[in-house]
Amino acid sequence: MMEMKIKIEVPELAVAIEKLAGAIDKNTCGAATVQETPAASVVPVSATAAPAVVPAPTVTAPVLTVAPTVTASTPTPAVPVTAPTYTLDQIAKAGASLVDAGKMEQLLGLLTKYGVQAVTQLVPDQYGAFATELRALGAQL
């Protein structure tokens, strides 16, 4: 884990606080007290010279702890994908619904594409691809 501390020094802030305190003193709506506590900050002059101590107000930001984000790509386990299997009965019913929908010409063209004259002549290995094309024509499978 990495810890990061940020220290912000703003010398102009003292002047702004004094002006605010003066404005509050002039326009006091109630009892208000402003106290200024000078803080010493170390400002290095050079690498070889001794650091000078300069009194100035110091604003210290809250400590921000940042944990580095690590994104590791974990391989997704392979999910076996199996194509749905269809029966000759399902394919025949889907073809009949296309005939009822007035798509006899498209169905005959599809049968010709597979080199058969009827769905009963399809080889079981062709059922999946044929069913996909039936769905493309609008059949519900």
C-alpha cells in the first residue's frame, strides 16, 4: 500500500485571513473571536545551505491514502456452447407455418439449396443450419 501526504503552504492566506478578521470586527453581528496561530515552516534555501525558519501560517491538507488500482485481466473460463438440436418434426412444423404464411416459394428455394425435395430427405446433420435459415424466413422454432 502506498501512502501519500500532501502539505500546502500558502503565505497569501495569512493576509486574506487578516482582512476577513478585520471585516468581521467591523461588521460584528454577534460575539466572534478570531485567533491567528502562527506556524513555522521550513523552507530550504539550497542543498548545501542550512534551512531557514520562516513564520507563516501553514495549511495542511488531510492525509490522502491512495491504493494503487491493479487491473488484471483474468481469463474468462470457456463456456461450452452447444447448438440447439432440432427434430424432423420441429422442422416440418416450422416449414408448414411458412407455407401457411404464403412463403411456399422461399421454402422450395431453401429445399433446393439443400438438394432435397422434402424436409424428410434432410440428413440430421443439416437440421441446425436448415432451422437457422427457416428462422431467417420468419419461422418460429
